[in-house]
Amino acid sequence: MTTFNAGVNKTRSINAETLALMSKEDRDNIVIIKIIPPTIGGEGFGRILIKDKAPVYKVTL
């Protein structure tokens, strides 16, 4: 038997590429976008926090 972990999120942390590739339906579900700049000496190019109108379900294997 396989078990899946499922979660419900109204706030997500994504990168700019993911935001650019979102469908119109996904973008219409966004209430707030907050850009978190990168930190000096840190890895990556910062993050984008988004808050959705409706919960987003995510299944991890």
C-alpha cells in the first residue's frame, strides 16, 4: 500500500519562474504577493510569498 502526504496551503513560497509560468486561473486565485529580496551572502535570488483566495492542495510522494 502506498501512503501519500497531503497538505492544504493558503500561503506559498515560490520563485519568479514559477510565478511567470502560472496559468491565468492560478493568478486569479492570488490575493497578496510579497517579494522577499535575497540576503547578502545567502543562496538564491530571493522568494515570492503569495496568499491565495482558496486553499491549494499539494500531495507529496
